[in-house]
Amino acid sequence: MQSLPSKITGHALALLATVLLGGFLSATLMRLAPGFDTDERELDPHLNAQSVQALRNARSQDHNIFRFYFSYMKRAANGDLGTSLALGQPARTLLRDRAPLTLRLLAIGLALAWALTLTLALSAAWLRLSIYDTLTTIVSGTLLCIPAAVLALLSVLWNVPGSLAIALIVFPRTYRYTRNLLVKAYLRPHIITARAKGLGEARILFWHVVPVVTPQLLAVAGVSVSMAVGAAIPVEALCGLAGIGQLAWQAALARDLPLLVNITVLVTLVTLLANSGADVIGYVVRSQEG
Amino acid sequence: MNLWQKLACVVLTLVLGASIAANWLAPAGYAKQYREATDAPPSRAHWLGTDELGRDRFARVLYGTRISLLLAPAAALLSTLMAALIGGLAGYLGGVWARMAMAVTDLFLSLPWLFLLITARALMPLNVSPLVSVLVTFMLLGLLGWTTAARVLCTTAGSLRGSDFVRQARAAGLPGQRLFWVHVVPNLKPVLYAQFWISIPVFILSEANLGILGLGVTEPMPSWGSLLKELEGLVSIREEPWKFVPLILLVVVVTSFQLLLSKQEEVAA
């Protein structure tokens, strides 16, 4: 079995490699996108040939993708993430100003989604009433069939906070995984034995089922961060919340590619950190169980 | 097939049949404007009323359903073929190929699906003709939606590579290419079918999300995404409940797919 420090080092290296590769791929796609290397300022009739040439020379270093990415990384290491084409502001300022709102939305949304998931899944497992199980499955299944953007629109219509909309988008997915894990755990031989010996449902659930599913639930918790980040885009965009999700949407609509590269790197970093964190915690839990 | 699955089959057949027969069922084309009756409530002439540009909503729902229901399977087919090619081949070849394919898959999967979609959509021109926007949207779904299926196929092909019958065929001197097409691919078929069916509702929902965010199919072409965008200006559900028909139809269709997929998901797992 791998030791904890080597597991953390492995995750850190994989994270670094993925972020670097993700950034490079985004930059490559950006470089290849139609419309790249055009500058509307060149159409200004007040500019003479030398000024137009100066504008072209300023962009000439972007022609080589490796050179472009290297200079981007070099600037990023010094804290300069470039300037948004559409908003005309430094990308770093935009991200810094909008991050707190998105983080708050994600934190509250995820907390609500998991509270709902665990309450419904554990109560369904404890009660073992088929009608209750069917009802919760129908509720989560219906929510799963509604596009995230529609839930965001409905939250505007009903004046519901954005974090609740995120919770309702994430909940059906986490509920489905959690319910399936619990169903599978209940089929294990030691649970059947425990029930045959006459142990109470609560004791079986909290002493024998929950410890078995905890590592997998932690993995789902890591994935749910990625789900919540994805949900933040329609929620922030349609609810008029000035967070990073709305920024990503605005950048996509305006084809603000430099800003999109920065957001891509940031989102990759956040989701990978969440997944790696969940994996490391799951590892610690498993090793403590022996 | 249980009762619910039979019901789902009937619903899907009816919806698909109605959308294909849109030319005969719809009172007018999806772009025809009734300028004297803009944003009109349901009437005999317009069963679901008209939108703010005076276009018949029932006609737009029928044509929009046709676009979403025909192109989502096309995108699913594209993504399944890509998954079979990348995941199946990488799993069969194993070693560095499998590791490379999985690294690329991990990279794609590390980004939230909707974020990946809007980023890739932004890389393409947005001011394109409606027909091109339909093709771009569904091509994008197909080209980006292969990763999860590729991971499953890579694992399945990897386990097939080590199976007795493949080893025996290799020992008998069967060339690698023939071994792959004759012995590995037929065994991947159940997983491929499952992944194909699983992708369809995912792509329908993704198109709807893109459409509402203004990055999907462009006007005047209808799709479920562009039809649902109408909900943006809604003040109250009670005042105009008919505007929810596209949403109800979408939920019914996706639910029907989910009911039919319960068996497929077991295969895919």
C-alpha cells in the first residue's frame, strides 16, 4: 500500500501536469480558433500604415504556440494573467473580485445538496419503505430530467437564492450515487448476517453500512464539486450573479479567449484539488479502518 | 420490459412520430409570423399561442422536437464511435497507449461538462447561419462527449485483451488487426449500445442548457434549448402556463429515456 506522503506527492504531480497540459490545450485551441489574430483597431481609418504595422508586431510573438504559452506561463508566474478583451480589465482583478461570490454559492449549494442527499438516502435506507424510496427516486429523477439552466430560470421566477438552485442541480446526481452505494452495501454478506442476528436497522445502518460506503461517498463528494462548478455557470448567468460562472459565460459570448484560458486553468485546478483532496481523505479513512 | 418501460416506448414513439410529421401537423412553418397576433394566448388557430414575434408555438415545438430528437442520437453516434476508436483501441493495445488515452480522458473529465461545452463553443464563430449553428452545436456534443464512454470501453477492451479466447487466437497466429475487428469489437457491442443510449438524454439536456445560455441553435431555427429560452421573460407561471409545454415535453422525453436506460446502465457499468 502507498504511503500517505507519496500519495499526496503523486496527486500534486498529476495535478500540476494536468493543469499545465490543460492550459496548453486551451491556449492551442485559442490560437487555432477562427478570428484569432485579428484586431479591430487595425480598421481605424485614423491609423497610418506604421501604426497598423506596430499593432501587428505587438501580436507577432503570439504566432508560435509554444512561445505564446511559455510567455503566458512566465507572466502568470509573476501574477500577470493578461487582460480581458471584452471587459478591458486585468483577468487577475476580474477573477479576484468575482471569486468570493462563487465560492460562497458553491459552499452553500454543496452543503444544501449533501444535507438533502444524506437525509433522504439514509432515511430511505433506515425506513426501508418501498413507497418512500419510490417517492425520493421520483423527486430526484424528475430534477435530473430538468436542464440546469431551467432550474436557474425557475429560481429567478420564484425568487429563490442561487445557492438553492445549485443544490437542486447537484442533489439528484449525488442522491443517485449515494442510493446506489447504500443498496449495494445492504447486499453485503455481513449486513445480511447482522440482520439475521436481529440487529436494529439504525445500528446496522450507522455501524455497518455507513463505514463501508464512506470512502466511496468521499469520492462522490469530490466529483460533486465539479458538478457544482458546472451548475454555477447557468445559475450565475441567468440569476445575474457576478461570479466566475457569469464571467465564463460572458467570456464565451464575447469570444474573450484569453480570459477563457485563465478560467479554464482555474476551474481545472479547483476540480482536481477537490478530487485529489477527497481521494487523500478516503485513503486516510480506509487506512484507519485497517 | 416492464410496464413503465413499455409506456416510455409508446411515449417516445408518439413524440418522435409527431415531430417527424410536423410538416402535416403544424399549422404553419416554424418561422412564419402572425404579426397581428404576437404573444397571443392559446386559441383554435394557435393551440399553444404565439411567441413574441408572432410565430405559432405549437409548430415551433414540433419542429424543435424534431431537431433535438433526431440530432441528439446523431451526436450520440459520433461520440460512441469516437469512444470506440479511442477507448477500445487504447484498451486493446494496452501499455503506453492506454495510459495516454486515459490521461487525455482525465483531462477532459477534470472540467465540468457545461464549462467544457461553452469554452469549446466560444472557440467557434457565434454569428453563423441557423443551419450551421445546429450542426456546430450537435457536432460539439458528439466530439466532446466521448470521454466517459472511452474510459469504460478502454477498461472493457483491456480485460478482453487478457481473456483466454483472445490469447488463444493470438497464439494461433491471428494478425492483430483481424483479432481486434473479429474478436474484440463484437464483444464491445453491448457496452457500445449502452453508451449510445445513455448519451442521448445527456445531449438533449446539454443542448437545452446551451440554447438557454444563447450558445446553442440560433434563431429562427427552433430547438428545445431555444424554445426554453422563452421562460427567461416569464413573470408568473399562472399567467402563461402554456409556455411550459416545451419543458414538460422535454422532461417527459428525458424521463422516458431514463426509464428505458435502467437496463443499459447496468451493462455500461
